[in-house]
Amino acid sequence: MKTIIYIGVILFLSCSKSTTSKMRSVPKDPLIENLISNMTLDEKLGQMTLYTTDWESTGPTIRGGYENDIKSGRCGALFNSHTVDFTTRLQKIAVEESRLKIPLLFGYDVIHGYKTMFPIPLGEAASWDLEAIEKSAYIMSKEAAASGLHWTYAPMVDITREPRWGRVMEGAGEDTYLGSRIAEARVKGIQGTGFDKADRLVACVKHFAAYGAPIGGRDYNSVEISERVFREVYLPPYKAAVDAGALTVMTSFNDYNGIPASGNKYLLTDILRNEWGFNGFVVSDYTSINEMVNHGVVKDETDAGILAITAGMDMDMQGAIFQDKIKTGLNDGRININQIDNSVRSILRIKKLLGLFENPFKFSDKTREANSILTKEHLEASRDVARKSIVLLKNNGILPIKKSVKKVLIAGPLADDKNNLIGAWSGSGEARHCVSLLEGIKQNLKATDIRIEYIKGCEIEGSDKSNFESVLAKVKDADMVILAIGENKDMSGEAAARSMIRIPGVQEELLKEIRSSGKPIVTIVMNGRPLVLNDVHNGSDAVLEAWWLGSQAGNAIADVLFGDYNPSAKLPISFPRHEGQIPIFYNYKSTGRPFNPDSKWNTKYLDMPNAPLYNFGYGLSYTSFDYSAPTADKTSFKNEDSVNISVNVKNTGNYDGEEVIQLYIRDVVSSVTRPVKELKAFRKVMIKKGENKVIKFELSKKDFSFYNDKMEWVTEPGEFHILVGGSSDTANIIKIKLTK
Ligand code: BGC
């Protein structure tokens, strides 16, 4: 037993990229040092304490009386507190009634919009449009900053291979490369180059780390992944966000390698600070420090707080542990005052960067608040990214809908809905500002003779089919049907795991009934996660994946339906055929017995193909693109060279259109097993009808590197396959060789 433990420890240590923890270096500033030298211990612990107001909350409010805490310096930051009036009132208490007059930091979950709502992050990721994503992050920050806020708990950059997990809607999907680029874009959009104009927020990268890999897809569950998968798949987007300048990081609820993230020194100190040089502050997730008692790694909350501080935690969200419990650890020497001072220094530094010491009310300007929210420009940006996020999953030619159609029946529980369309995690977003699908279609067809009829047909959930007959009666005199079905927004997001990822209720039965009429059907699916869509696919003439698209959802979908926008989105995550295939992802590894449909003895199911219904990177357009075979400027290259890959892409259809050109690599022989393909680059390009564009990619050493068996980051000579196409299942290939 002892030997096994010993080998385990050695293995773990050898996998760790840095095991010696240096003293963390937080830049020193005279104003802050002066404050620290004047602070009592309670005031220091107060700066390390974050409470929710009792206005809104994503969990139980375990502590009231925050106004007294502000006055006595026992609370330095608040969340769920927004609007200029509200934040001004609280800030006044801090800077007028507390002893040291240290301004408060106001945080909030501004996830995909403040008032102007953008598509849910998973949907927006389908746009593969980094500029549009950065812009939406900027707009949401601008609106929130005009409403008194300083800090958003975004971006969430958790990679996931788990469609059952409700929080899949908040991230960028399954791929590490796409997720990393989007993480950077979101951080840039949120923080910009600084806070001079008070139109940006401080970003908080979450949830560090590997929150997207809960066993069985159940939220908050343990994570069991190897150090290799952790470093190759899950870690890079957090690093990309930190490299892009993210000033704060939130821990996750799960454990990693047996230690809950909020007490995990390997994560918070060895990786984050020592390997990556992060010098912002780390905040716990909601009571996640307290929850280490339930994890069973500490006997009580005092020990939980001490474990958190020792690991490198700076701020306690809602747990009241730093404020109330950790003094014992200082008295008995398990933690020391330098650790506390470092945390306080890191937190005050962010307040200083925001400019709050010069003007605590910098973000509280009534005029700006009145003029910055839901502006025409913001709504246009929302419509733009919303239509770029709609994935055309099937089209037998019915789309775009010809203006010669005479009568369209619009049906389904999501057709006249606003509340769900703003999506889960919509915070202060309001359904009344959302354009429903019905409204969007009416608006689009205003100047035409096409007549519209609407009937709901059924609810999202439940078994009531009593309206099916009325639907069928209306179908009779329509030329075609547009059916909007899917999930309601509470089926995704936090604590919203589903074991069956089907369209709920009798919605698919409604589709079948309509199908029996023989009338053409366009089905629009609205949801927060990949769903099993076999019946929708087989029962519809066209299928649009429309996620929850935000304030301009209806207009954006109508733009696509009637050809004012040619769909260009590609799936950022695989859609399985059945829950039994989960986890399912495109960058799996080759096995000793790779899939072979003609023999039994290999990696496969007896009752189902291995492939998903829709694979990562898939999405159709109203036009068609022809790809030439990729070419390389050299077929053999050395480690330090770069290789230029070119491909000709021709728009061979009848519409101008944007295409997402995706480049994947495969390392054919390497000392450890590698994925059958990995995305390494992409470009989203407009190609006009009949036009041919040459698309170039430059690949360098980093694109061919991986962790070897000693967890060293290396490249190895040998053959690589480069695949370039419009989806991850492309077979459009060139072989190149890396020499010594
Ligand atoms: C969530 C975080 C969120 C926090 C504050 C937690 O329950 O996991 O993502 O930022 O609440 O609302």
C-alpha cells in the first residue's frame, strides 16, 4: 500500500509543472501600503470579504446586515448590487462612514448582456466571429459600468464535453483552441485597455479549474481527469484569459486531483501565480470555501478558511469565513499576516486600477446610465451577432423562404415567447425588451403579401395535446409551417443538469402531427445545450439551431429565414444521437482498434454509430463552398520553421456567404497517443457568389507541440496530417514532415 502511495505522489509531483511556490509578487503602491499599515486585522479581512446584497441572489443569502458591515469596514465588496442609485447609496456609506473610507467594489454576473441581451455564450461561440464576440462583451460591460458596476463574473471559459451539464450554455463548447480564442476576445471586450472612461469592467475568469468536467454531467460534481487531459484540454482557455490580462479569477466548486479548487494550492499558487505570473486576485465561488467541509477535506469552517488562504485564495464570496473564522489560524501560526496583506494588496490594487480611490463614484453617473442602455447601436450589434450564431443544421432547399409563399403558419411554444429567448443567466435583462420570433417575422414580412397565422400548439413541458387538432386545422390552409420548439431557459444554467437531453413535453409529437399533413416544415430549435435531434432532423425540411439569442432573437431568426442573412455559424460542440454516446467529442484519440464498420472487434456500439448526429464545426449555408486540396510551402520543415498552408475556397452557389475555414492537425506517430485531429486555426471569411479566395494559415512549433510522457512540452519529428475544410469531419488533407 505504502509503495503505491509513494509511486502516486512521485507521479503527481513529476506531473506538476512547478512544485516550489515562490513568494507571490504583487506590485507595491504607496497609497495602498499606507492603507495596509493603518488597517486593523478586521479591516483587512473585510477587504477579503464579498457579500451579496439581499436584492437578488443566485443562492441562499446567508448573511444580512451588510450596511453595518460596510460601515465597520468588515466588507469590501458586494455583488448583485447594481443601478446608479443603489450603488451610490452603498458607496457613500463606505467612503463617508467607514474609518478608512476605502471604496467598495461592485460585482455582478453580467454573462451575456446587461440590458441589451446577446446570445448565450454557447450560441455566440457558434458565430466563430471573434470581433463580434469582443464587441458584445464590450457593450455588456459598457451598459453595466454605466449602471454602477465595476466587476463581472465573466467570462466563463470552462471547456466541456458534457451536454447534460446545465452550464454548458455559459461556455464556448468542447474545443480548447476555439475556447481559448473566445476567452481572449471576451476578456479584451470586457476590460479593454483600462478603466479611464468608466466604460469597462474588471473581468473574472471562471471557474478555475475543470468545472466543465463533472462526472455524469451533474453540476458541482467531482472531476476525474488525468493531468494530461487537464493540461491539454481544460487548462489552456484559463491561461489564454489570464494572458489577455484578466485581473481576477474565480475558483470552481469541484475538486481537482482530490483537493477542492478553493483549497487547491497546486491550482491557485503553483499554476496560476508561479507558472502563469497572474498577479490579480482570486475569489471563491459562492460559499465554496465553506463547502470544503462537505467535501470532507477539513473538519470545520476554520480549517476550510485556513486551507483556502494557504492555497492562495484572496476573497471569500458569501461564506463569511474570512471575516469570522480565520483569526484562529493567525493566532496558532497556521497562516501569517503576510499572506493576508498580500491578498489585501491584490484587492486594493484592482480598486486603484479602476480609479475608485480618486473618484469612488466614477461608475455612478445618472446621465450615462440613462443614455448608455439599450441604445440603437447596441441593439444592432446584438442582432448582428445573433444572426451570426444561428446554425443551419438541415436544409432541403426550403430555406430561404421564397417571398412567393402565400401563407405561413407559425407554431410552437417558443414562437411567441420572450422570457426564454433572453436565455438563462440573463441577470438584469428584461424579457419586455426582447423581440419574439412572431414579432420578428411580422416585421420582416411587413412589406410583402405573405399572410401569417399563429398558434401555440402546446407548452414546452407537460403532456397536453388538446390543441393539436386546432393546429392541424390551421396547417391545412398554410403553404408551410415554421415551428419553434426547445427548452425553457431554466433547463440550463446553474444546477440544471438533465439526464435526457431531449426536447421536452409533447413538442416532438406536435412536429409529427404537422408532418403528417405533408406541408413543408422549418423547425427552429431554441435551447441552451446540445440536444438529441434525430426526430427533429428526420421530421423537418429544414432545421435551424437558434439557441437563446437575446434581445433581437426574433429579428435575427427572421433575417435568416427570409434570406436577409445567409447563415454562417458552425457548431462549437457535438450534438449526439443518443445520451448513451456521452461524452462525445471530435478530438478523441485513436485506439488500438479504431472504428471499423465491417468488423466486430473494435471501438464501437452494437446499436449505434460512433459519430454524433451533428459534429463539431458543422453548419450549412445557403450557398456552397468548394475547397481545393491544401498546399504547403514546404513538405518538410524544421522545428523552428513555420509552415504556410494555403487552400482555395470557391463559392459555387447562388448567394454571397461567410465561411468558417477550419484547420486541423494530426500527429501521425508520437511517443504518447494524440487526438485523431485537433483544431489549430480558423478564419471566418466573406466569399461572394462565384468568387474564389486563397486562405493562408501559418503554423509554427507551438501548433505541433504536446506533453510527452514526462509532461514536458515537446515537438517530435515525423509526419503530420493537415486537414482544412468547413467542418471537423473534413478529409481534405495534406501530409507534411517535421524533421530534426
Ligand atoms: C456561480 C458563479 C457566479 C456566482 C455569483 C455561483 O453560484 O457558480 O458562476 O458567478 O454564483 O452569482
